[in-house]
Amino acid sequence: MGLGLSTVYGILNQTGGAIVPVSEAGKGTTFRIYLPCHVREEGEVLPAASVERSYPRDLTGKGTILIVEDEAPVRLFAARAL
């Protein structure tokens, strides 16, 4: 299950990114994905930097995961599973 190459190309193209195939005979193909860089606007405030801890990180759901799926039932299942 996954996105088709044309879908990935379309998403990247719409957002100003690019996808570049790099092929080597006998080794296969790698697709390099380039996303546009966010440029801060004047006066934009960055969130305070988190303090690195020497003990294990808290993994109770405070992070962010991007789910890219065009079929709503699959996307909802993936969101619930995560």
C-alpha cells in the first residue's frame, strides 16, 4: 500500500518541491524528494527549544506524524492505528 509515483510527483509539484530519480545499473533506483524550505517572516516567533534529557524520552503522543493518503477510510484507519 502506498502512493503512486504520479501522485507523489503531483503533490511535490503543487508545493514547490521536486522528485529526482537516481538510477544505477544493477543497483536499482533511488527517488530523492526535495521539499521547499520554510522562510520565517519578520516578527515570526519560534517555539522555545526543548531541553535535551539524559533519560529516555516521553513517547506518549506529543509528536506529529504526517499521514498522506487519498482514500479517507485508509487514512482514518492509519490515524487510529498510530
